[in-house]
Amino acid sequence: FALSCLGSTSATLQSLMVAILVTAAAAVLAVATMWKVAAEAKRAEAQRAAAARWAADAPRREEEARRAEEARRAARRAADALLEAQRAANAFRVYAEDAAAKIDLFIRTRRRFDSARPLECACEIALIEQNLLNGAREIIERHDYGARFAISNSGNSVRVRHLTPFQGDATHRVYGKFECRPCGRKWESASTWRDKWQACQRCETRTYPYDQHPLVQGDHTDATEDNRRPHDMARCERCRELGRICVPGRYYAA
């Protein structure tokens, strides 16, 4: 626009106007360059300041990293300790269950034990510790087995709390061993139940099994010292309660 206006002026004036415009453009360019240089200098200064702060903050970051690593290691140690404690607890639980079963069997196989009245027969704890398991008192006194064993008021003897060793599901049939104390007859049966008796075929004494275990393939339906015989429904408490034979069509596990 400025150059178009110069068309009507003299040549000298045109030259002067061109010089003014060139000078103004150079001034604008110089100012822009100064701003750019200043901005770059400011940015460089900010970067140097940030780098200085980063360097000054390095010890704190290293300390935080060290503490975080210690915390992670402590958490791993705690997790490992918890896992080891759980494994130890599980191992002891398995041991205690096996020990409790052995103690129960030990009590039920004493000469003075009456399989017709199993809840009335006591056994000296010292005898159990001497002949079966050192530390049996600890197993007997555990809260977990308070429902399985009953300790006398004197604390010297123990008796079983249940009529039979097996205390699983009442609908589960298990293998059992019997011994009639009055006449000495022994027999085994694959049709025994929780807290159920079978009567002795010799003297008719109602006898509870002293040992029971889950049925496995190969456990025959009924066995006696006279070899296999059909299940004696008339002398089986479970059959008499049901009004039919108690032998189901499948095996059960504890």
C-alpha cells in the first residue's frame, strides 16, 4: 500500500520512503530476533535450573528408592514367613489328626475297654504317652479334639466321647472291626455307620466297632472269622432303624 502511494510523488521522496520501510522492517526483524534469543535463553536457564534441582534431589530419590526396595524385601520375607507358617500348620494338623486317630484306637483296644459301653471306659494318659505317643496329652488337650476326647477331673485319664471312631456324615458307610469282650468273638464288616452297633452272633452283645476306615475297592460286603457271609440285618442297628438292608449301592469315603 505504501509503495502504491509513492507512485504520485517525486523520485527523491520515493527513495526516502523505501529507506524508511526497509529500516522499519529491519528493526522489526531485530526485535523479533531479540525476543527469540531471550526466550531461548530463558528456556535454557529453566532447563539448567531444573537440572540443578534434579541433581540436588538425587540423594532424596536414592533414599526413597532404597526404602521402597527394603519395603518390598520385607513384604517378600513376610509373605514367605506366612507361607512357611501355613505349611507348618498344615503339617501339624495332618500329624495331629493321625495322632488323634491312633490315640482313639489305643483307647478302644485296651483290655479293660468295653466295646458295648465305650463312653464309660477311661485310659491313663501316662499309659498312652508311655506306650504310644510321647506328648499325647498335648494332642488330647487341643481345642480341636475337645469333642473327641474327655479328660477326667484329675487330669490323669481320658475317655472317648463318641460311640464309634468314625464321626463323618451319618449317611456314609465305612469299614469297621469289632470285638465282643464278653465272648471274645471278632468280626469285620463293610456295613458300619457312625454311632451304630452290631450284635454279636455268638452272645448277642451289642458291640460298637473299635476301628473304622473309609471303604475302598476290595473291602468286601461282610467278613467274619468264618469268612464272608450275607449282611446280618437282624443284628445291625442301622438296618433295624431303616426297616431294610442298610448296604447301599456305592462306596463312600470319609
